[in-house]
Amino acid sequence: MNQEKVQKYRWFSLVAVGLFTFMSTLDGSIVNIALPVIAKDLGVAMNLSEWIVSIYLMAICVFLLFFGKVGDSIGKIKVFKIGTIVFIIGSFLCGIPGSLPLLLVSRVIQALGASMTMATSNGIITEIFPKEERGRALGMIGSFVSLGAIAGPGIGGVILSHFEWSYIFWINVPVGIITLMFGWYFLPKEEVKTGEKIDYIGVILFALFILLFFGGIFIGQEIGFLHPLIIGMILVSLISLYGFYRFEKNHEKPLVQFGLFSNKMFTVSLLTAVMIFTTNFFANVVNPFYLQNVLGLEANIAGLLMMIFPLVMVVGAPLSGFLTDKKGPQFITLIGLVLLTIGQIGYLLLGETSPVGLFIAIMSLVGAGNAMFQAPNNTIIMSSVKKEEYGIAGSLNALARNLGMVMGISLSTTILFQSMSYEAGEKVVGFVEGRPDIFVYGMHITYMLSFSICLLATGMTAWRFYKGNMKQETK
């Protein structure tokens, strides 16, 4: 497919990439709502079933950098297509009834495919679209993500009311095949390739860091963070991270070119992405408890209220992309971060007797802030590197997103339960019946950290925006 045809079919290519983005997001939101059913059917405790979500996110983080480099080496579109096939196979295996270990292995296979597509999707879109349309295209990818989050609870509820939980995963198979056929026809056949060898030692060291660090945090919540096993896991993980950095600095063809981080525009945007996805998952963990246990709402009503966030994003993300193309990404990113920071203050106002309308207003504000932030921030990240670095930049962007998710889950649950335990005067690992005040206390402590993270991200971006304007004025 020559360049003229690539440009002719660029929006169809966007749909092909977006369809898979929708499918993988849909899978995540469907799985979350099905966890109680899966736990009961497999005969495992609820805390063990949480590994079905955690191991998926951890595995994605492990493989993202690797497949970003592979995408640069052999072609991002080739890796994306293979990833789609692997994800379909993993989804089929996940639906086979058996045991928790079998399901967890299948989820790792699924994550392997998802990481191949996540590591390459932003690079593909950036490579295909001209600079003046890039913000809009990346904004539409954000819409596919939000649409998957909206559709998941509804579709999951319908499936679970008529079929076994296996179909939660098996729905990915036909959708994935359609996506694969669509992408095979419309995605370009020729692409940028570097042919570089892969740094496998770096892959192993980084994998050890992710698995031991976050595995230690999740297990530590159960057995205590001062347990020798947890101390050992965290210590070895940090040694692995240091070893990864030292090895990559001296490697001829490293997994991560640390020279990329000398680009302040790239680095600040990547850090803010980690921070914002961390705070987003604070809300994902805390808000369902607040709505159902503190306000006493039914699960279906709580689910509808949680959909406000992605619904606002679906509407706002294309608008954000359009404004990014017209006004430039930096100012739009800053506006989004300011809205997000105000939203965190809103969460601190929620209490035992707060009206539902206040929660709706806060969720709408946070959704609008995310919509204004995601598209321009993606544009800054992908536009600040050279064309041959699109693959690794895209994988680092996806890693930032997934790392933020894992950090959000681990940090929020740890802070929530530790602060609740302090208020209750005893160890607490869940909602204390008849004591909503204990949960609200823990929720406020958790959101104080969330506010601090958002404020730091806003300050970093505001300083970068100010320095950029000062440079322009002195020219």
C-alpha cells in the first residue's frame, strides 16, 4: 500500500486500531463486574479472585517495553496483528471452566496479546496521521477506551443474566476476528523498521521489578508489610530496577533509550500520565464502596453513576482532540489538569449525607478534565520523538497508563485500609458494617493523596508551559 493509499484509508486504519482498543477495554470492565460470580463458581475467596484483574495489569506492564522495541525492530503493524491473534486465543482459554490457576495462566496469555497491541497502537496512529490531524486521531482512540468502559457493565450484566461467566471472555473471540479482518485489509503493508536486536536481559530485570514490587504490595495487604517475605520481595525488586537502569545505560542497543528522558517535554508528559491514571484508579477503587455502602445505593444504580465519567469522556475526547489540533496541546493539557485537581477537591467534600447530585457533578468535572488531558498529552508524547522512536515512545506511553492503574489499585487500597484501621483501632480490610464514618475517614485520607498527586502534575505542566512561552518571547 503506497503512501497515497495509506492517507486515503487512514481513518479506516484508525477504526481498526480503535475497535481492538474498545474490545480490550470492554474486557477489563466486564471482568471486574463478573469477579463475584467467578469467585463463587471456582470456590475461591474474593481477595484471591482480585488476582484475575491484578495479574492481567502486571503482565501487561512486564511486556509493554519489550513489544515497543520489537515493534520498532520488525514493524509495529505486524506486532499489532500478532497481538490481536494472541489476545483472541487467550480470551478463548479464559472462558474454559477449570481452576483459578488455569484462569490466571490464560489471563497472562491474554495480557501478552493486549500488551502487543497497546505498545504499538499509538505509534501506528502517529505514523499514519499528519501532524495537523494527530490530536483528533489520538482523541478518538481515547473515545474508544471510554466507550469500552461504558459498555462493559451493561453488556456484562446482560451476559451474566443469560449465560455462564465464560461468555464474558468468549465475546472477545468474534469481535476480535472481525477486528483482525478489518485491520488486515486497511492497515498499511509497509512501515518503518529498525531491525535492531532485542535486549532480553533488560526484559528479565524489568519483569522482576514489576512482578516482585507489585506482587509484594498486594500480598503484603494480607500478611502485613513487615513480613520477611514482603521485605525480601520489595528489596529484590528495587535491586532489579537499579540493575535494569545500570545495564540499559551501558547496553549498545538498550530496551529503553534513557536519552529519550533528556527530552523534558516527553518526560514531563509521561510522568503526568502515570500520575493521572493513578488518581483515576483511586476513584475506581473507592467510589463503588462509597456509593453502595455509605450512600446505600443499589449496585445497578451505582454502576450507572460510575458510567458518568466515561460518558463525559466519550463526548469530550473528540472535542479535546479538535482543540488540540487548533490551539496546540500544551494549553489544553493544562486546562484538563486544573479541572482534574478541582475534581479531587470535590471528592473531599463527599460525606455520609451528601446528595447524589454532588457526586454526579464531581464525576462530570473529573470526566471533562480527563477528556481535556488525554488527547493533547498523547500528542505531546508522540510528537516529541523521532519517527523511528514511535514504537518505544508508544509503549512507554502505554506503560505509563498501565503502571498508573496498578499503582492506583495498590496505593489506594493500602492507604484506605491502613487509615480505616487507624480510625477503627483494629485491622480493617473491608467495609465495617454500621460504621460508614470509618470508611469516609479513610476515603478522605486517600483523596488527599490523590489531590496532592494532581496538584503536582498541574504544577509541573504549568511550569513547562510558562518556560515554553518565555522561550518564545525571547526569540
